[in-house]
Amino acid sequence: MGRTTPKVMVAECPDCETNIRFHRPLKLGQIVICPECEADLMVRQLNPLELYWAFEDDGKYDDHDDGIDWD
């Protein structure tokens, strides 16, 4: 009746390079927040654990070039 210690997973934040420790299992595509820089991150790969920015700016919706001539 021994208790097993949960496996701790560690991944690096791509924004601030902080090592983030996870004590619960993660799922592919799950959104997590970096405790250091508060970046929204997504689980990109499980083994090895890899995080990536959850919401990338693809340039599609650029505020400076909306196609409307305001002059």
C-alpha cells in the first residue's frame, strides 16, 4: 500500500527560458501559463515535453494595414 510519487515533467518556456515543472499529466494541445512571464503556452510534444506559444501572430490581422483607406 505504498504511495507512488507522481512523475514530475519539466519543460522550458520558449519566451523567458524558465524551466516549468508539471506535477500532473499533460495532454497534447493543452494550454498552460508560464508562472514566470505569464506567457500562454501550448503543449506541442509530450516526449520529450515541449511547449510553444499558444497564440502566434501570423500577420493576418495587422492593425496597421487593414485594407481600408481612411484618408
